[in-house]
Amino acid sequence: MPRDLRRTVQRYLLHPGEQKSIAPVLGVTLLALALAPMLAAFRWGGVFAIALIGGSAYMALVRTGAHGVFRRVAETVVVLGTLAAVVTPVLSEQRTDDIFRLVSNALFVVLLLITPMVVLIRLLLRPKITLDTVAGALAAYLQIGLFFGALYQLVAQLSSTPFFAGDPKVTGFDYFYFSFITITTTGYGDFTPATTVGQTMAVMEAVLGQMFLVTVVALVVSNLGQSVPRHRRIHGEPDGDPDDDVDGDPDGGTAPH
């Protein structure tokens, strides 16, 4: 990454000295995906599912060293999303919670959009590709799937037309289920977008998911253990540039003080 861009990222987005291993983010995200379908069967299961999914995104921001403003926003979104999940069963027969749910879902979509981008930027700052880099790339891939699942749910809430053909009875988890069978191009066919907007988003997710796998994940895995080429070397700058090491964790470099 060019030196000027690295400095901008450090100033406005990430604190290099606070960056930690991203592997736990992958673990928590997988745990959320594994527990969500089981929790969906219970009345209050959605509360824990939302908390787990939001918690995985918040953990990603914390462990990538995101600036405090991003963390505070993430905390607010997770709290609002969890409260919305609590309020929904209580006010299921009323419409007073509609605006609250809409706002919390919209913020949740923004959070899940920012998270994979921050993780990828964090990976670009690393001087060496390690197993933790692979875990970070996979975590970003899963977070993209979560983002589209939340986006589908938000679009369904905003539209007067059923999101899925046949207007099946769906739960919040069904949108995430549809997202992951789309991003992996599995396509069972049990859920099909009924609108042009939904079909367009599904196509975008499928294409983006495959491009991510064959580019980012494939490059990271194939270059495991290799050092990342430096911008200063491309321009023939001498070794020992104090700006060269921008990562503050054990797998490569020490953050500048």
C-alpha cells in the first residue's frame, strides 16, 4: 500500500498499535452462523442471534484497531439491533415498533458493510501473509454474506411486495440462509427473489462472492508465508524506511510511535 495512503488510513481509520489477531473474529462469525438456525426456532432466539452477528462485527472493528468513533457506532448498532429483536415479539401485534426496527436494521446493514472493508484494509497493511491473514480473509468473506442477508431483510421491510416468490412465511434467519446459498452459488431453489431489486442484489452477491474467493482468498492462500511487496521498493527507495512497518502485532512489524 502506498505510504501516503497508509498514513491516511492510520490517521482516520485504524490505530496500528491496537491491531490484533483476526482469527477470533472468524471463530465468532462461524459460531453465529452455526447457532442462528437453532436459535430461530425459539421465541427469543432472534435476540441472541442478532447479538452474536453484531458481536462478530464489533469484534472485527476492535481487533483491527478501528478508531474509537467506529467502535462507538458499532456498540450503538448492536444495542439497537438487540433491542429491536427484544421489542418485536412483545409488540408483534402492533405497528409502533416498525420505525424502530427499520432504523436499527438500516444501521445494522451499514455496520456489516463497513466491517469487511475495515478487515481487508487491515490485511493490506500487513508486511507478511500469515495464517491469521487467511483467517482474516475468510472472516471478511463471511461478513459479506452477513451484510447481504441484512440488506435483503431491510429491502423486504421497506417494500410492500413480498421479497420471495410465493410469499412464504420467513424468519430473520431465512434471509441470511438465502444470502449464503447465493454467495456460494449453491442455489437450492427453495427461496427465489420475487422482485427485480431482489434478483439484482442476488446476482451482485453471487458475482462478488466468487470474485472474492478467486482473487483475495486465492492470492492470500497461494502466497502464505510471503512478504508483501512494498511501495518503497517499487520506487527504489532505500531500506529502513520507518514507515514501512505499520502493523502492531507479532506476525509482522512494529507500529511506529
